[in-house]
Amino acid sequence: RRLACGDVEGRLEAIFGRVRAIQAKSGRFDMLLCVGNFFGSTSEAEWAEYRTGAKKAPIPTFVLGANNQDTLSYFLDISGCELAENITYLGRRGVYSGCSGLQIAYLSGTEAQQQPAPAHCFGAKDVAELKASLLSAPNFRGVDILLTSPWPRDVGTFANSAGEIDTKKCGSTLISDLAASLKPRYHFAALEKAYYERLPYRNHMVLQETPQHVTRFIALADVGNTSKKKYLYAFSIVPMSSMDPAELVKQPQDVTENPYRKLRKEAPKSKAPLSAEEEPACQFFFDLNKNQGKKRPSDGKERGDSQPKQAKKPPQPTGPCWFCLASPEVEKHLVVSIGTHCYLALAKGGLSPDHVLILPIGHYQSVVDLSSEVLEEVTKYKAALKEFFRSKGKRYVLFERNYRSQHLQLQVIPVPLDLCTSEDIKEAFIAQAQEQQIELLEIPEHSDIAQVAQPGTPYFYVELDTGEKLFHRIRGRFPLQFGREVLASEALLA
């Protein structure tokens, strides 16, 4: 059960108060998806209470990025990050996959009218990369949900009236192209301060193509509007991957032709030039060019950019540390490999003979605290371990507990490929977490842990060598041996 809402424009108390009332009456919803302008010109006072933790969103809330220059400052990392507890900025573009298998594709900003595109806009390259990342997947059928702020151009063709909104002039043609390609079951948009629920449309041509599921486009008004237009939409959705194929493609009686049929006919002509220009699909998620990723210098001063930055020294431990390589406390007979910034060591009391640890040479408490060069070497170690274990018929499970620990330890435990799949491993962690009332959530495959946890935040984190990740924010007590217990009790190592 999900909720979607239109432009919040900083009216946080209004939207969260409405959500609380709905949940009190109808029961718990799993998430709130916000399209359009989440922040407004008068956001700061209300936002400060949520940003500092004085208040908390009553439901996991996922928002799109800025649609104008004035609100860019609220989004500290344009590739996606946690803005406050229970409020997450998804990022510039990408796909969010939940534990249930639900796929949510998203594109932040408005269509650029100039080049280079401003930071709050998207262009043809963003759309092409998002499409390529999904369309390259084998047996791609579509996504469950698509989130954009602008409407798609011509969405009203063959359909019911959109009222005062002229859909032939309103919206983005790039988003029309995106929707035609991704075939979302639900597509939410905002910005026009109007509510419009279009009749469902087909994603196939009758008698010419294999039947496919329909798409429902819903545009939502702004929160708290005086005209009482609908700004909050409640719906239930079973992930496409879990549905019976015959049930998925059932056509409702009021289904219409695809409004982007002309675009679909023209797609083969434009597909080749786009794909020739773009990078490989595996690069898509949060893959921003370097200029967009930099922070702008204040007061227009840019001369500092030409000077090389000195590497930031890692913080020093407050007392003896068992894992700083220079420390006399380190049991050096367990060390397997030493790099420039990290080293590999056998685990003392490991779950298996080849249970190893990836550790930074200097003193860092968690992955979130690592400098870029250390993180790069950690990634290389993970890639090398994946290749080695796969050659031995194994896959690895990696976990980190940033709780009651002083020095980062990435525990890497191999498990036989023929004994369990990545889904088996995820289910084992999620099942035991539920038994112990631990909220273990799946985070996007290509996202960075630093986007969901700020430095100093206690957390537990699991990563598979497929790139799949599970995350728990620790708010109270947490079982110190949880990761080891899951792998041992589920007989995954036999």
C-alpha cells in the first residue's frame, strides 16, 4: 500500500498531518512518493524541525529533486541522499528497487530549454541513459512506477479531458518518450496544480503485438490547495515480478490507445544515434558528469579549483585500536594483503577458513567516513574477492556493523554457489530481522551507502557480490553478532 502526492512546496505539516490521519483511519502505508516541488519559498522554518530531528516524517518518504534554482540548496548531493530521518531524495535519475521487488523509476527536474542544462533540469542524455539501463535487462516488460515532476506531452490524446490543462502544449516530450519506453503501470507527475487521472492506456498494438499491461497516468495537485483538488493518492500494487502473467495483462473495459503511439513508431529511427552516444547501461545509476557533481564555489571564486587538494588525514583513535595497521595491537600473522590505503586479513574466529576482513590502514570508523581514495581501494578489494571466490564456486556476503565498534571492519564471508542464491541470502537476513523486530530495507543497487546514512549514524549493512544491499538504521539496542548468526543459523555455509 502506497501513497503518492503532488507539490508539497514546503507545507510539511499539512502533508504529514494528512498522512497521519489516513493511517489512523485506514492502517499503515509502506511509503509516500512525492512528485513536483517538495520545497517552496517558505520551507525553511518547517524544514528545520525535520532536518534537526525535532520532528519526524510518519512514513518513509521519497522525493524528487529541485525544479528551479531557488530550491537547489536543499539537495546537498544531486545523486541522492537522506535529507532527514524518513525523508530520502532519490537522486537525479535511476531506479529504486524495494525488498518486495517493486521497481520505481524516477527522473528529477524539468526539461532543459538550453545547453548546458542547469542543475535542476534534465536533457536527452539523462532520458537515454535511464532507458538504456532498463531496456538492456533480459525480458524487460516495464517498471511498476514512474515518478516525474512534469507531465508527459500529449498524455491526453485518445483519453478523457484534462480540464483546463492543454496536454498538447503542457509537459515534456522527453518524458513522453521515457513513459513510452519504460511502460510503467503507474506514472505520477505534478507541477500544473491540477488533478488528472487519465483512463488507462495500452502498451501494445491490438492483434499486432503480444498483450501487455496497461499504464495509469495520475497528475496530482499541490498540497493544501484552496480549490480542494486532489493532491494525495492511495493505491495498492503487487510487484510485476510477483504477478501471474495472465493477470498482469488483463485489460480494463475503459482502456484506450497509447497516447504516445506516434513516438513509438518513430523510436527505431532515433534509437541508434542515442545509444551510440551514451555510455554502457551498467554506468547509469547516479552516474553524473563531473561538472554537475561539483559544488559551486561561493562568491564566484573559482581560483581554488586549480590547486590540488591535500588528502584529508583520517581521525586518530581515542585509545588503543586492534585494527589500525600501525598499532602494536594488530595480530599481523592474520594479514593477507596490504594495499596503499587498505589491507586484507583473516578473521579471528571466522565462520569459515576463508572468512576475511577488508580494513582501512588508517583509522576510520565506518564506510560513510572513508575518503574517496580509500573507498576506491575498498571497491578494488571487493572486485578481487568476488573474482577469486567465484573461481572457487562461491559467492560472498559482506556486512558492516557501525555500532559499538571503533574501526571499520568489512566482514566478507564466502558461501557455495550451489547451496544458495542471492535471493536465499536476502530472505535469510530479512526473515531473521523480522523475528527480532529489526527493519531491514533494500537500497538501490548502484547507490552509495553514504546516500542513506550520514557520518556518525549507527547502522547495519549487508552487501552481496551481485551489488544488492540491505540496510538498517540502528536506533536502540542491536545484537552484536546478528550478521554471523544469520549466516550460521541458516546453514548457508555448509
